[in-house]
Amino acid sequence: MKNVTILGARGMLGSDLCSTLRESGWSVNAVDLPEVDITRRADVETTVSGHDWVVNCAAYTNVDGAETETEQAFAVNRDGASNVAHACTELGIKLLHVSTDYVFDGRADRPYREEDPVAPLSTYGASKLAGEEEIRRVGGVHIIMRTQSLFGIHGRNFVASILKKLEADAATLKVVNDQVSSPTYTGHLAGAIRALLGCGNAGTVHVSASGECSWYEFACAILDETGLKGSIEPVLTSEYKLPAVRPAYSVLDGSRFTEWTGETLPDWRKGLEDYIRARSVHGG
């Protein structure tokens, strides 16, 4: 039986990944804080020993918070990633590490390929890039999977936030129309990770939903999909005074993922449909 340790197993992606792999016959060692802290290498080595794969979903993900909690962001996203890489390399375990589109500056006019220059705009992006660099420096058999704009039933996310506001008072919501990405449902991404674990390749790969949209377009689709009352008003990013700068265009090119696995993730609209359905089943 194939076995895997999932770090950050109670997070949004980790939860769906645990279910997906168990349903596929994997033996899953699901761990998260407080039982394991990836900033402590001894914790990691003890936890992952004896497994075929480690999937590192553990991360500091507060994009705006990272601007003031810089030390904490780098401790988890850089040093934690390094600890996981060292443990996997020393124990002969393969590693899949989850990274982000925020390593790019958003100035491209086409979807980003794996080999495109990186230039993060935020502390969060810089800390995740530093984690990637540590993994490559340490070596070992690894996959660095960059993904983006995640939403799922097991955590806070854009869709849940929009639904909460609409369900509360059918308000007019202002949503930015000049940031474009590919919102990715974690239920679909979990299946993509399962495919990557069996593909026999290593290196950096981009995995996200097919298609692209602005956050405004995504919010309008949420309204249409649910039939809730309310309205969405497009605004510019400049109208929001957020601490962290976001890339304006961060769509990822999934060609390498398709080459490696023969698969393509569904369109973001399908992800939204499946999320709404799953949310209903889980009492959301």
C-alpha cells in the first residue's frame, strides 16, 4: 500500500487531499499543528519517517498579515520548507510542496510558465519563493506545485466570504475587476496532486483551474450560481488600501501538468458548481 504524510492536513487543501487519497487506497498520516510544527526539524523527521511521500500543505497564508509578521511568515514558508526538504532527503522520501502564483509580479500578458522569471510583490510571495529555493538547494526527489486562488469547504475563502455577505443582507458588494487569476477548487486540486504523486516526474509544475477571470467576474458567477439577491460593483484595486500588493495577472500555464499526467483541471466555473454542491451537503 502506498503511504503518505500530509503536513497541514486540517487546512482547506489538506482536508480534501486526505479524503481523496484515502478513497484511492493510500495510507494517510494526517498531521497538523499542534502535533507537528514544521519550524522544528526534529518534529518533521519523527513525523514523516517510514513514508513514501510527504505532501507539504503547511504554510503561513495571511497575505496582508505577512507585511507586519515577516519573521513568522519566513519561519514557516522558508525555514519550515527547508526542514521538510532536509528530512525527506535524509530519509529518502519524495516530497510534494505546495507553492503559489504570488512568486510572480503579475505583469505578463500570457499565463505564467514554470521557467518564467520570478519577482514577488509581497512579503508572502517572497517567503514562499524562499521556500522553493530552499527545497531546490537541499535537493532530493521533489515536486514544487504552484497553484492559485484556492477555495474549498474546509476553510476561509473568497466564495464563502461573498456568500456570507450576500446571505446576510443582499448588499451591494464592491469587488476588484483588475486582478485576474484562475480560482481553483481544492476538491479538484486534490485529485491533481494524486495524479502528480504517481506521474514519475520531478521539478516545478503549475496546477490550477482552466480558464481565467477577475475577482469581480468570479463574484458575479457566485451570484448567478446561487440565485441569491444582491449586486456586485466592479472597482479598481487602487480603491482598496491593503497592506500587501497583489499581482494584477497571475494565471498559470498548466501545460506541463497535462504533459506529466495526461490530465487537465476543470474550468473554474465547474469548480464553483462543485463547491456549491459540496457546501450544501456539508451544511454550509
